[in-house]
Amino acid sequence: MSDISDSLTKADEQHFTRPIPKSAGAQMRYLVKQLKSTKNVATLLGISQRTVERYVTNKIKQPKPALAARLHNEVRRRWQPLVRKRAREKAARTTGLVIETRARFGFTAAPGTTDDGRMRRITQHLPPEYAGRLLAAQDTGATEAQLRQITAEALQEIYFKDNGTRAGTLLVEFTDIDYVDFAF
């Protein structure tokens, strides 16, 4: 499950200036234009080249649910790359990210403290340096565990340690994510 990566991708969609194509034919035509051939699209989606051609010419209009989901995800992932890039660069340089999450936060702290993990709902602005690290890691294909670690470090420093003004030895564990949403 890729909660953080999916949430960052959804945050990109807030900046789109045009809607994503809705019909299967329009989505197939877009992918063919992006990937330069029906063969590449067929390989990407795991269907035959002839099936792609039928969707492009609107001979088939309704894909099966599994294909519809793959098709939508691939189009969404490639839609308006320049708009997406500008929004990500702005977040990484100046504005940062806002994270809203409900997850279990546990702590490793000094002996004798009672920092048992518990579910917390947190909404926090993350500064550009953490936003840049998180977005760069996603762009380079980081695993969900790596993205979760970067997010935990950011929340540890900004939310729990209050930028280093308290709880100096506190280490945060970010587990059991109920939901996570980003905005930038």
C-alpha cells in the first residue's frame, strides 16, 4: 500500500488547469500520444495492441473495471507534467507542504517516560526543505518505507520537537496510517 506516494500524487491534481480525459477512448488517445505507439500502450496496460487500437477508434467504449482503473491511473500519472513540475518546485523552494494525517505515533525517549504510541490526528505545515526532500524522493522512485521515514522525521522536528526547542532526544515512529493527505 502506498499511502504517502498516492497522497502526493493526489496533491498534484489540485494544480491541474484542465480536467483529465474521462472517456476510455480519450484516455487511450492521450496515452498513445504520450508513449508514441499503440504497442507501448498495450505493453503498459497489459492488453493487446489491437484492443488499444479499438479504444482509440471508439469501437470499444467501456473497459472492464480493472483495465479502467489502470488506464485512469496511467493517464493521471502523466497528465500535465509541466504544471505538476512547477507546483512541486514551488513547494520545494518556497511554500512547503501541509500534511493532514491520522496515524499511530510512538516515541523512543529517555527511560522512565510514558511515551506509548497512540492514534493522533495532526495537521501541520512542513517547511520547504522537508517538502523538497519528500518530493525528490518520490520522483527518484523511493519506497513507501523511505517516504514514511522522511515524513516521520519532518513531523518529529516540526511538530513534536517544535523546531528543536523541546524534547531534544525524542525519536518518532510513524505507523498504522489511517489516512494521510498533502496539499501544496
